[in-house]
Amino acid sequence: MEPKWWRQLEKNVQEKVADVNSPAVQRFIRESFKRNKFTSALMLFALLTPSAFLLSFYSSKFASVWENWRDPYELPPGFDPKTGQFVLDDAPKRRAELPQALVLKTVPGK
């Protein structure tokens, strides 16, 4: 024999399960679906707005970046990779001159 509290618990569970098919619960479920649709649409808008902004921004900058792009591995003009020497007389300097502010023995501001 089952205890009384167990039978009461089963009865309560059956009543709750039976209430799922009631019109009030069905109306609540339909309204929650409507809220979920609205929330989903709002989240979609929140995700698409920044992505559309970034896409338009970078696509407008693409042409200018493409025009100014330079291959970072391109050899300097007049450099012969076989000999390792510059062929042209107007070849760029091998070493860049440091600005005065970066030389260690100078005092900045003078």
C-alpha cells in the first residue's frame, strides 16, 4: 500500500498535467510564443545593425586601401637577389638615418 502523501503527490501531478490542455494555459503558451518571436526579431536587429554598419564602412574603405597597398616582401628597386647588391646608382641607402631626438647623446628639446 502506498502512503497517503504519495497518492496526493501523484494526484497533484496529474492535475497539473491535465491543466496543460486547458484554454488558459494554451493562451499563455501562444502569448509566450509571440513574445519569443518579438525577442528573436529584436535580437536579430541588434546583431544585423552593427554588422551592416561595419560592412558598409569597410567596403567604402576597400578601394582606397587596395590602391595604396604595397607588397611587404617586394624587393627594393635595383636590388639583384642573386648577387645581393644594388645594380642601380640611385639605389636607396642601406641604413636609415636616425632623427636627432633618438640619438643617445643628444638632449631632447635643444
